[in-house]
Amino acid sequence: MLEILLIFTLALTPTLVSLWKLGQTERRVGARLLAVRQSTSFRRVPAASDSTELYNPVLIGEPLGDATCRFNAKSALIRCAVNPNGPCEGCRHYQKREYN
């Protein structure tokens, strides 16, 4: 009976130690995330007052592609959803953007 109890204890020890260390790590990471969230102020971007869309070229880079196209992604990384690599000149998917 003592041998079975010893084997059972030895079998469970690594699992229990792992769970204990995992709990310590989760508490430590959770405390760091909470500190970052409390120290960082998140700004809300104001909504555009008219139908034109605002962007900050300093933060996101200069947008690629033709700004008058409906499919323009307004991104510094890709041109559009239809033809991401371009070129925009002569693209058969071009549709003029409509501002409501």
C-alpha cells in the first residue's frame, strides 16, 4: 500500500509543480498588463465632421494608390483590396469613390 501511495505521489508531483509555476506566471504577467493599461492613456479619434476621411500621414505613412478609387485601402502598405500590388493606372476594377 505504501508503494502505491509513493508511486502516486511521484506521478502527481511534476503536474502539481507545473500548475503552481503556471499560476505564478499568470499572476505576474497579469499584474504587468494591468500596470501598462493604467499607465497608458488611450486617445479616441474624433469622428470626421464631413464625409471626407481623416488620416495622419506622419503616423501611418503616405497612403498608396489612387485616392479617388472606391477600393483604395488608405494604407501605406497596400493599395487596394482588388489589386494590392498595383499599379492603379489603367486598373480595370477602378470605381469612382462616392462621398455621401
